[in-house]
Amino acid sequence: MSESPPWSPASLAAQALGFTDPATRAVVRPLHLATTFIRDPDNTYPAGYIYGRPDNATVRDTEALLATLEEAPAGALLFGSGMAAATACFLALDRGDHVVASAVMYWALRRWLQTEGRRFGLEVDFVETDDPAKLRAAVVPGRTKLVWVETPSNPLWTVTDIAEAARIAHAAGARLAVDSTCASPVHTRPLTLGADIVMHSATKILNGHSDVIAGVLAGREADGYWERLAAIRSGNGSILGPFEAYLLQRGLKTLFVRQTAQAAGAAELAHALSRHPDVARVLYPGLTQHPGHDVAARQMENGFGYMLSVQVRGGEAAAIATAARVRLWKRATSLGSTESLIEHRASVEGPGSPCPPDLLRLSTGVETPADLLHDLDVALRAAHA
């Protein structure tokens, strides 16, 4: 077997694994839209494709790139959304299984676990996974089957030590799954730190252009659980469509360029806003005063991510007033796109949200950081006038 080329992940992403079409010599992979395929006279499918619901060539190509970037021996599975990917990890468990999940996590998944997850018979405990002692106390040997952590966590940006979480989970006979949406393989590769599954809402930074809904799972071991995930995707009809996979592959080609620039912009904003008179607190793992900074510095590279939150002096009214006055930032849900987004999360998440009412979540895009800072400065000062 020939050795893999010594190219960096950024180079492999830029060229989609160095593809050249054998028929046309094109440097862009073709889009395969077919839903059905011809059998040979002996009733077999030598090309490996039978029907579009369980499999698609464009999806496979994009999965191969994602598996390479995540260093995932088992490969990757694309889903129709991040929620479809995430919930499959829980649907693959058995009734009565115990789950430990991050107390601070994507609000829609937390709500699903509190409602639908329990209807499926799962026992779920939420814990501050950034505290290893609390995580260790919550995991029950022989009973806990899955530990789910989100790091950095949205929208408070707490940081969980992935390697330590893996040790705790594995010692109890459980798997560790990591939602790495806000880190991506540019900053963190959880499987190399001991995680069993890594999940992304590929809608966000992996695609990066606010025009695709997608999710992905990447696995460390092609075991029975991984096979169950693939069966759930096929049986539930939740595979990503080929056109969306094609667009996602396009976005992945510029992932390293975009995310490195966005992380640099987020760091510049975090440092400047931490000195702003109308900002009470900046939540960003790249700041040395952040409680999780040391862990983040150990398990992240190429910066500390493109996301940060600010707590505005004057409370909820001042925070909402600030968001209402921005011009360059866009008041919109989601994150990781080329345009910078601002959102008052407590209003979106509603009752029971762990999000402070004075908090604004910021997703840094690729605009000039000085322009973004100026826009926020004007809005903050106007809100406090």
C-alpha cells in the first residue's frame, strides 16, 4: 500500500483530497443526482450503488474529505441536519440507557433530550462537564452508555477537557461523543484526544456560507454502534441530499482560510471588548482570564474559535438595545458564516435557558475586525446614552 501524501489538512481541504475527474480531467468533482441505478444481468450492483436514500456518490466524496480532516478511522456519515446527526447518537442507544450531557449545550438538543429523549426511554443527567470532578461523579460504571460534551459550549464558551472526559467515560464502559461544531477540525480533532464520536452541525463553519443545512458524525471505530448509526440514517431517511453535499464540499475547500481569519478576528474583538466601558464581561477561551483557557490552549490550535459572547453593562435592556443598533453585524440565528451575526440568546432560548439575560452571542465573520469593532462600539454607546 502506498503511503498517504504528506500534505497538510489545509491543502487536502483546498483540493478536496486532490481530485481530478478521470473522464474530463476537471478539478471539481461532479454532482451525482441519480436516485436509482441499473442492476447487472446477474442482479448485482457492481458499482456499489442501489438507491439514493442510503447512499450517494457526492455524499461519499464529501464524507471522505471530512473523515480525513477529523482523522476518523471509521469514516464519516452525513445527515440532513446537525440535529439529525446528534439525535442519531442517542437513538442508537437502548431503552433505559443512562446518558450524561453538558449542562451548557445547543439549546435545541438539550430540549430534545429533556422531552423526546426521555420518551425513548433514555435517562439523562446534565452536568458541568468542564469540571472533571462533577463529570466523574455523574457517570455510573456499567450504567452510563454515552457521555455527550460540547466544547467550547454554546453560548457560554466553557471548555471541557476532552482527553480527561474520554478517560472518565471509558473507565465506566461508556462512549464519549463530542459536539465540536464551534471548534471544527481546524482547531480541535476530538478523536485524536480519545473521543469515540465527533459531531458537527455542518450548517455552521464547515459550510460557512449560510446556504446549507447539514450534519456529520465521524467515528473512531467501525463497531456495532457505528453500524447502528448508519442504519438509523438509512432507515429514518435522514441522509444529506447530493446538492447540499456538493455545496458543503465547496465550503470545505476554504475552511482553513475562513476559520483562521475568523478566529483571528474574534480574538481581536475579544481583547478590545474586554476593555470597553459598556461591557461587563467577555466570554472567550482565548483570553487568559477565561477559566478554561489552559485546557483550550492544550487541545486547540490555530486560534480559539470564531465565537464569543459579551455581557453588557445595564442588563437585558441594554443588551437588546445594543443588538438593535448595529449596522454591519446581522441580527440572525446561526453561526460560522462569512457574515458576522449577533443575537440575544436568552430571548431565543426562552424559559429554562442557562444564558444570562445580559448576554449577546457574536459569530465573527470575515469582515475587517476594525469595522466590526467600530459598529459594536457605536451601538454599545448609543444603548447607554
